[in-house]
Amino acid sequence: MDYQANYYAYVEQHKMLAKIPEVKLDNYAYRNKGGAEFEDVTARWGLNIPSFSNGAAYGDLDNDGDLDLVINNINDKAFIYKNTIDSGNYIRVELIGKPNNREAIGATIEYESSQVKGFYEHTIYRGYLSSMDSKIFLGLGQDSVVNLTVTWPDGKVSKLLNQKAGQLLNI
């Protein structure tokens, strides 16, 4: 056994641990007001609880058509926030990939409706030790119909025109 190497690993680990904050900090939340403008809604949404948060995930936990939030904490219970805002129309997409990539990680979706235009790159990983639902949630505002262009990891393209809001598409 290499005791010197173990000693250096031990010392480096303690140096790293010394950099971790010793005081719990508030989380932050910003609401998109449209385009590139955001407002701080931390207190209004109840996220200003001091914690050692270390990762977050979102998904439709209660299947009501909006995204809920889970914040993971070190040595404490996770915070779960239920979304109660009527946020307009949406479409959910579940990409069904090939056997070696069942969730189609790396696929992209371009979507466009009369008022909304967007781009989504599919990955289920967000942040440190966090993973998302593989179902994709695309907000459409007040629009009820959307066109989708899926570019698969192998470069093939699928176009889906005039898709109705409020549904889950399995592609």
C-alpha cells in the first residue's frame, strides 16, 4: 500500500472540504418575463430558506401539466415545490431512441407556433447530481398548435406539423 499517496489524498480532501461553506445560504429563483428579461421571485416563491442545497430537478410530479421543482440538500430533507401557476399551453414529448440510446440523448427539437419559437437539446442531466424526467416539456404560451422538427442523434430528421397543445407525443 502506498501510504504517501494515501496521505496526499487525505490532505487534498481536507483542503477541499475546508472550502465548502459553513453557513447555509438562500436559494434563488428568477421568473422569465419574456425574451431576455427576468425578475427575482425568490421570496415570493418561498425559496429563500437557508440550506446547503446541492442540486435541483424539475418535472411534472403530479401530472397536472406544469413543472414542479425538487431541490436536494446536504444532510437535510429535499425541498419540493408544487407549481400552482396557470402557465398557459404546452406540449410534452417523449423521444424513443434506438436500443443503444433509448432516451435519444443528444437529439434536438426546433419548435414554432404563431407566438413562440424555440430550440431544445435533449439531455436528462442538469447540474450536480441531478437528473430530469426524460419527457420534454415545451411551453407554448397561449398558442394551441405547434410545429416540431426533431433532429435525431444519427442526423435523421422528423417533422411533425400542426400538433395540438396539451398532449404527450411519443416520437
